[in-house]
Amino acid sequence: MPVSTTDATAAGLCAFIDQSPSPFHVCRTVADELDARGFTRLFESQPWPSDGPSRHYVIRGGSLVAWATADPSGATPFRVVGAHTDSPNLRVKQHPDLVSAGWQLVGLEPYGGAWLNSWLDRELGVSGRLSVRDGNTVRERLVRIDEPILRVPQLAIHLSEDRKGVTLDPQRHVNAVWGVGYESDAFLDFVAGRAEVDPDEVLGWELMTHDLTPSRLVGRDQDLVSAPRLDNQGTCFAGLRAFLAAIDEPGAAIPVLAMFDHEEVGSQSDRGAQSDLLPTVLERIVLARGGGRADYLAASAGSVCASGDMAHATHPNYPERHEPAHRIEVNGGPVLKVNQNLRYATDAAGAGAFALACAEAGVPLQRYVHRADLPCGSTIGPMTAARTGIPTVDVGAPQLAMHSARELMGAADVPAYAAALAAFLTPEVTGR
């Protein structure tokens, strides 16, 4: 019987993305939903409860892991859906205040593989977090400014050498205009004011820009989703919907939702997929249920992870850039991603687990292979598999314009993706 994910709609995805301009806001958006469903946040620096069935989550910066347990066995295997909360963008430098040719500028730096030309001539807001002095301690304050305060202006075509375009230098050409004059106002004072904190108490910050155009359904039949950050909030949303559906239809495994920051820059951080976050949380789940190290190892041996990241749909204007025998259609169902050089973690066992989940969910499955003569991107999949020893399959939903400031996917792929992930999280039997 397919697990119901009727709330996994394209309109719901649009609302989710618009609420979540930064990885920290993704975690808050997800945490708010978990709280409403009876989950309790735990803190890694404190003891964890061991009083039977539980619904809990932890947050480490811009990363979040949630789980739900029902039976008392410490050796119950896990089914993990992984995602990442970050997206390529332009981030605020540590000394942001600049002046040039009578313009007041904010110094920005590309984060991840941002497709820079897509960020030009857009009204940009700012979001992220501040570290604020509170007596002898430091507290965190999220900030979100949905006002058109920044804009990175394009060069006029008349000033281009060949009138065909310009090559953008990330050091010189992506600073944002936010005022005029020869004496720059303090950008961080402005942000602190919007966050309602004393500028002198701000000790550190992680601030980034976001496109202010709302996410929306587009196309003749409104069967497409136009939005920023589909890579990878498309998976965060579908994974959350699948996870919440799975906890109401428990299977033979413990469902886990793991969302990591810093995937776009290699995941090598305290909260990235290369950190100890997931393995330590999984082991503490086992320990809190009365199991030991041997139980954790046994549980891991029977576990499977689906590394969810968005996939490349075949581009209608550039079909030659795709593997000819592996066309991927928007609104054609979830995508299984395979790379022989392990840029994706998928092997035959993982492929079988996800293919079976798609069949049980009643959704079609597409299989993606990157052109052998083009460099293939990667995901959290290979590092998650290596870090945990858990077989991992790389999957996604198809989209166009990956890493652009605004991306495009199929509306029907939202519920299909969530349904497949929900079926993956609720196997009738486990083991390998």
C-alpha cells in the first residue's frame, strides 16, 4: 500500500522555498513543521532520553537530522533520506563596504558553483545568521531582509568589446550596488538594525543574497515550477513530506531525514556530509534505545541511504550536451543517477532498493548517466557511504538551469519524488 504524501504539492514547494532563503532558514522551516508534529529538539551537548518510542531532531548550524522510533530494539536498521540545505549564491564579504565611481557597493563573493550571469540585474535581499554578544556568551540571531537592497548591474552592451557578452571576474564584477555617494554607509549596521540588535554587539556573520522574485507555477498549463534554490530545496521539501508520511506508516526500519549544509563547496566542515554528524546521531539513537556498539554496527549493516539531489533534465536547446541513450524528461518521474567513477554512490543494491520503492509508490523511474566526455558533478552520496559504511543510492528530481539564480522543474515531479522517498523510508523488510 503506497504511503500517502498528498501534501507534497508544487504550491507547497514554492511556499517552502520562499520561507527558506538560507540553510539556517531551511532548518527553521523544517523544525517548525517537526515541532507541530510532536517532535522535540535534542542538543548534542546534553544527554538524550531513553524512554521508548521517540520523535526527535538535532540542528548543527545549517544542518538537521530527524528520526522517529517505534519499537524498542537497539539493532533496528535505518532508512535514511539525505539532502543538502545550501545552494550556490553570492555571499557578503567580511569587510563589505566599498565605494567606486560615486557608487556605494557591498562586496560579495561567489559561493559554490554559482552561474554568475544569472545573478545580474536582479533585486536581491539578504539572509543568514549573526553571532551576537550577550554578556559573556554568544547567541545566534537569524536575519532575513526581503527588501530589494542590492543589485549587481550588468555592463551595457555598448561597452562590451564584441557586443556578445562579458566574462565575469568574481573579484571585480559581482559586487552589488546599494546606494550612491563617495562615503559608504556601514552595511553591517544596516543588517543589525533589521535584526534588531546593537551593531557593536555583532561578533560574526554568515550572510548571503537571495533573489526576491517569488517562486511560482509557470507554463501554458502551469505544470512547471520556477523558483530559486530548487537544487536542493526540492529534495529538502520532498524529503520532509516523505519523512512525515513515513512516521505515520512505520515499516521495518527507523526513518531518518538528514539535511547537510556545505554540499556545494565539498561538504568538508563541522556540519557537512563529511563530518561526524550523521554517524554520531545514528549511534546515539541506538545507545538511547538500550543498544551498544555491536547493535549500532548491526543496524548500520542492514541500513540503506537515498542521497537526494536534483538531476539534469535533457535541455531542449542543448540536447547534444546529454548522453543520447539517457534522455531525462521533466514530469517524467524520479531519477536514479549512476556514474562508473563514483561521482554518484549508486550500485546495483542501492539501485534495486530505490527502483522497488518507485514501483511500490506507483511512480515511473528514470535512469541518468552523464556524458563521458564532460565532467560530472557529485553529491553527498559518495561521502555519506564512505563515512557511515551504509550503501547509498543517488537519486533526484529532474530540472533545468541547475546552479542558476532561478531554476525550473516539473510540478508533477514534486509529489512523485516525495512518494518514491516515502516508499523508500517504509520497507516491509530490511537487510542485505
